[in-house]
Amino acid sequence: MQNNIPTPTHRLDMQTEPCPYPAIKTIEALRELGDDDILEVISDCPQSINNIPLDVEKHGYKLLHIDSSSPSVRYFVKR
């Protein structure tokens, strides 16, 4: 299953940050990346499972994968 996880070029660790900051910082970080970059976002905010995918799609980015196998959820987003 691990080989389905994309290889990120950048990481944004938002653990311990309350919502909505993980979603806001994700969009801000994606704006700074290049077109082929993949951002890994790590968040332990329970609401991020709803907020991050919605905000990513709303801003025209592509959610590649969500890994929720641990208490912190990892999101992989392509610019």
C-alpha cells in the first residue's frame, strides 16, 4: 500500500495547529510552489478531513492521496 503514496517535494507540518489554520496554510503554501510540486500536509485537527479537501478543490489544486492510518492525517496535494 505504501507505494501508492506520492513522493512529496515539500512538507507542511500543521500538527497541534487548530482549524482552520491547516487549511489556510495549505492554500498559502500551494501558491508558492511550482506546477509539478507535491505538498504533504500533516494535520491532527479533526476538522481538517473536511476542510483541506474542500479548500484544495475550491482553489483548483488536486488532492492526490489521504493517509489516515495514524492519528495525524497526511494529505498529498499537487499544485
